[in-house]
Amino acid sequence: MSLSVAFVALLAGVVVWGLLARRLTAKPWETPGSTEEVEAEGAEGLPPAKVGLWTLLAVITSLFGLFISAYWMRMEHAHGDWSPLAVPRLLWLNTALLILSSGGMQWARAAARRGQADRLRVGLAAGGVLAWAFLAGQLLAWRQLSASGYFMASSPAIAFFYLLTGVHGLHLLGGLLVWGKTVVRMAHAGVELIDLRLSVDLCTVYWHYLLLVWLVLFTVLLSS
Amino acid sequence: MAFVAIADRDHALHDPQTFITKYIWSQDHKVIAIQYAITAIAIGLVALGMSVLMRLQLGFPHFFSIIVPNNYYQFITMHGMIMVIYLLTALFLGGFGNYLIPLMCGARDMVFPYMNMISYWVYLVAVLVLVAAFFVPGGPTGAGWTLYPPQAVLPGTPGASWGIVLMLLSLAIFIVAFTMGGLNYVTTVLQARCRGMTLLRMPLSVWGIFMATVLGLLAFPALLVSAVMMTLDSVVGTSFFLPAVVSMGQPPTHSGGSPLLFQHLFWFFGHPEVYIVALPAFGIVSDLLSTHARRHIFGYRMMVWAILAIGCLSFVVWAHHMYVSGMNPYFGFFFATTTLIIAVPTAIKVYNWVLTLWRGDIHLTVPMLFAIGFIFTFVNGGLTGLFLGNVTVDVPLSATYFVVAHFHMVMGVSPILVVFGAIYHWYPKITGRMLNDTLGRIHFWLTFVGTYAIYLPMHYLGIMGVPRRYYAFSGTNFIPPSAEWANTAITISALFVAAVQMVFLFNLIWSLKNGKPAGSNPWRATTLEWQTPDTPPKHGNWGAKLPVVYRWAYDYSVPGAEEDFIPQNQPLEAGMAAGRAHGIKP
């Protein structure tokens, strides 16, 4: 739980100081003398989708933070029934796939910024396909585990393994939905690159974020 | 680049064409708000019905043989869960949040209208799954609204096979719905305010709803985590929460799980949930008091900071629900301290409400009656909270009716009074007609006095040691007969209060057609939602041009001004300049 509290505290700190403190010292009961002052103030010009995505990432961080807290507390509270997990070696390969996938998205994003449509196509396709490969690899790891007789109910560490990889996979699947929509839009004749830029941007941020989550989860699972 | 509000930028609003897209499959935040509100009130009535059945059992234990102990526990569970989550959370955030945020911030709609629509329909699915639990074998779960394992999934607890799974599923679906709505509320507040609407010019209603949404977004994942893990425990046979239990003579099917882990996760959600319900109520009541007392809110900036402080502190007090759980006793000291600290910003808010009334021009309208009723009730409930926040006092009182009285006062009756006040206040904007005033006054006084008749005696029962959660008290020597009489009296009051709510429902429906036409600003209020070109506001809210805000939301009774209120969008030249210039000290 301390992890989650720390996360919330951090977030509260960031929100209060970074975003609000300088504005919350205003004295709203004093109306400014001229309308020019009014012009300058108002909502920021960031695209709402970006703010929405970052808010969503905070929610997902809270979710995974709590899962990891639960993992540690379950380990701590275990009465001799915690047996460490032999993580399937396949996971190393999967991790490499996900890193490459993230790299592909980053490439696509850079291409979109520079206006190179061909590279954007390649990067986006590579990022998505590698992410699918990662998911297939995760499924394969599940199959390997269950083939050697480890099911969810076998031991708490294994239950957490299935649970954490499963939840991470679901989040990636959600990302792939948006990726799919972007690819379909890209395939449309006559689409302007500029219209795709925001979608590619958001996908890339989400991809990097899920890579980070995966690296943390993998470390946690390795240290069981 | 010159600043252009998002809603002013060039993009098509989804103008509804047919009946279906206009009223059912609608992306308009106002329609979605009404859908949320109607669904929440409908399911809330089910929960009200269950509380009546519980009270009948407690007040007249031998009369109602159809209510068996299993039913009683199912009623407790569903009553609590529905009231806290499916009624109050959904109504405050999905209902009032949806309606008020875009209107009060001067936006045309939520920033993601499609997701907003989906949010409602997913919420409806969550409610339907919840209701489905009544029709499966074994009925809904009777584990108590906290759903503590191991009893929640062990045979012997009603609904341990089907009911609990549907409950957890419904909660998970609700959380998905809430997250979609919540992303909308937060992003709309941050990104879609109209020109001139700085953060500190937002009405406190928006602040309260905004902070409650942030709390919800960060706290609901804890409930999701515990729901997912408990579902796996119950369906797949994992042992996250379930220890080895020999149940009904069967060998244990689980081993090593930690029930305490569930309690930590549950209350990490559960305590912020209290403030998810309370903060919107705090915000809304501030606006009601200011408008109907014709006076600016006292200490506006302090109110905003208090909302933020309460929001942050609410994440570090959860274990005060667990003093009797067997956790490390040293935790109790820490959590008692944080719990008492959170009383500071809360008390600041109460002082500011009272000081807003001080030398105000108090109009005892129906919304105002409910707002003042809220202050009384919240102070009462809050003071007993100080008792229960201390470990040594909580331990003997924890399993008694004192706790029932405390939380019903502080997070049952108080927010509900605000809900009523808010409905009387904004109904004219939503429908274009006033609610009937006489019926409203009858509704307020009978509800207000009635709830005190219900919950004040419960404090005495609790101090007497009458345990909560019991189906019947016969054969318990330590409970005197007078407690039984008190229970009968409480039941009669409860039946009475429940019946009075029918007056309110009647008023809601009757006034739709027969209410006095309201005009655009019946309360002569300053905030933007009362300045729309149409009442009720049309799709897009503002006609051709977005409003521009020139002042804060509380310019009431400004000396020298023509009227006793100056709307937020009134340019400076036209109205008198507000505030310090005229010697008002905020």
C-alpha cells in the first residue's frame, strides 16, 4: 500500500504545484481592470485528447501500483505458501519484442513530425505487428506454464503471474484497437499526414508507457 | 497564437436529428446527465425499499415472517452498495457533473461526447447486472457492502455462489463506466473552459465535482483490483484473499490468502469514496448558500484549498475503518492522527458556510432550507466522526449502532439533503419550470425532522451496546426492552420518511407539466448556467457565441451595483466593478 500512497502523494504534489499553485494565488474577487487581462487567461491550448490520455495513464498507474502493492503484501502475509516462480525464459524474448515495438512507434512519430509518409507507414506497421507478436509470445508463455502443470490455482506467485501479464496484455490490446483505427485511417486515400499526427503521437506515448509498465512488472515477477 | 477556446474551434457538433439520437442514444451532456440521474434515482428507490424492509424486521421482529435472516443480510448489502455507489456516486458525478461542468465552465459540451454517451450505457449495464443478482439462484450477495472475504465467498453466506460474482462483475463494469465519464469531467474542466474562466473563477460546485472525480479516478482502481482478485478466488480457486478455512466440515480448498489484504485494498478505495460523495456536496452547497443568501461565499480561495487538502488527505486515512481488523496496532496511531487532521480543512469549510450566512440576505427558499439542513446534519455527523476516529473510542463502538448513526448522518443524510437542494435549485434550468414550493417545504421539513428521529436515537442504542448487523435481538440479555421500543419508534419514523419521498417524486413529475414557468434565471444567480440564451439550454448550450467571463462567480450584493447580482459574463463597463474597489473584504 505504501507504494500506492507514495504514487498518490506524488501525483497530488505534481498537480498542486505544477499545475495549480501559481494560479491558485489569484484573487478572483478583484476583477481585472481591462479586458486584455481576461484574454490572456483561460484553458490551455493542449489538445484535449492529450490531456485525456495523460489522465488515463495516471489511472492505469494507480491500477498497476495497487496490483504490485497487493503482490508484495500477499508475499509478506504468506504463511509459508509462497513459492518463487520460475519465470519462462520466453519472457526475455517478449520483452525484446516490446522494446522494438516501442522503437517502431517512436520512429513513426518522428517520421510524422518530419512529414515522411512512407517512413510513418513502416514505423506504425512495425510497431503494431511487433506488439501483436509480444501478445502472441505472452500467450505462448501461458501455454508453456499450463503445459508444465502450473495453473492459476497452483500457487499465489503463479496466480499473480497470470493476473499481471493478463491485465498488461488487455491494456496493450486496448492500445492496438486505437492503432488499428489509425492504420485504417492511414490506408484511406487522400488522408493528410497532419491529421494522423495526433493519433500517432498518442499511440506512441501509450506504447512507451506500457513498455515501462511491463519492465516494472517483469522486474517484480523476477524478484518473486 | 491567439487564444481560441476549444469549443470555438472549427469542428462539427453532432447535431441530433431523430428522437433516438436526441433523447436515447444522445451525446449531449445534458441528456446524458438526465439519463444518469433517472437511472440512479430508480435504483436508489430499490435501495430505499430494502431499507424499509430491514426496518420492518428490526421494529416489528415477529410480524414479518417472510423476511428471513438471509434476506435481511442481502438487504443490508444491496442497500449499502446501491446507495453509496450506484446512487450517490452516479448521481453527483454522472448526473450533476455532466449537467453542470460544461454549463458552468462555459463549454458547449464535454470534450469527448461519444465516450460520455458510452459511459452512461456501460453504467446502465452495471446496474442491470446488479439487478440480475436478485433473480439468480441464491439471490444477491449478503456479505455486507464491504464484501469482506473469506465469508463473502464461503457457503453459508447468502449469494456466495452467484450473487457475489455478479456483484463484483457489476462493480468492475461500473468502474469502467466511471473512468470514461471521469476522464471527460477532468479534461473538460482543464481544457474546455470559456475565455476568462480561470481556475479560480470556477464556481465551487465545479471544484467539488472536479476533485471528487480525480479521487474517483485514482481510488476506484483499488476496488477494481480487489474485485478482480476476489472473483478469481471465487471462480478459479486462487488464494489471494482466502485463507485455509474448514467450512461446513469440508476440507479447505484455499490456503494462505490474506483477508487483511482485501480490507486494505477495499478501504483504500472506500475512504476516498466517502469524499467522492462529500466533495460534490460541499461544492454544490457552497453555491446554494451563496446564491440564496445573496452574499459572496466567505473565503473562496480557502474553500478551494480545503477541497484540495481534503482530497489529498483522504488517501491516507483508510485504515481508520480497520481498527478492529487485527492489523498492526501501531498503524492505528498513524491513522487516528491523519483522520483528525482531515477535520481541519473540513471545519474550515463549515466555518465558511456559516460565515457566508452571516449578515447575508437570507432567502428561505426550498434549496436554501436543504442547504442549511445540510450544515446542521453534517456538523452532527462530523462530530461523531471525531469519536470514531480515535482508536480507543472506536474499538468498543465499532460494531454498534453508533457507527450506523454516524455514517448515515455524515454520508447518507447530508449528501442526500444536498441532492434535494440541488434538484430544487436546478430543476428550473433543466425543465424550464419551477418545482411546487409548498410540496417542497413539506418535503424538506418532514424529511429533515424525520431523519433526526431515525438517527439520533441510534446513537443512544450504540452507546448502550446494541450491535449492528443483527437480524433480531430476542434472547440477548444485555439489550434492555427500551432498546426494542426505540427500534420500533425508529422504524415508524423510517416508514414515514420513506413515504415523504413519494411527495418529492410526485412533485418532480407533476411540475414537469404544471410547474410555474421559471424564466431563464429564477434565483437571480451569477453563474454561467443561468445565462444561457435558452431555458432549458439547447444542444450546444450557448447559441452562436460562447460566453466570455469577466468576474468570479460570487458577485452578489455588490455596493453600488444596479442589481444584487452581477452575472459572470457581464462585461466590466456595463456592471459596476466588484470587490476591493468598493471596500468589500472577502
